Amino acid sequence: MDFATKVENDKHENTYIDPNAGKVSLRRYAEDWLNAVILSSGTWGADLGVV
């Protein structure tokens, strides 16, 4: 089975794993999210403390 056929089969069976998935750390994702949303300063500080 060639690569393209396997990828399409995995997508159809919902077992496909994107090779780019997981390249961003949770910390980086959370920091980017915190910088993108509008929060009060108290909420932002409390959420950043968890990260």
C-alpha cells in the first residue's frame, strides 16, 4: 500500500494523525490564546499564573 492510499484510508477510519500535530507546546498555545482574548487584568494574571 502506498503512502497516499494509507493516509486516505486512515482519514476514512478516523485514525489519521496529522504529522504537524503537537509541534506547538501547550505553554506556547496557552500564551498565544491569552494574548488573543480580551480579559480583565485580574483574570489574565490569574490564568497566566496557571500556565
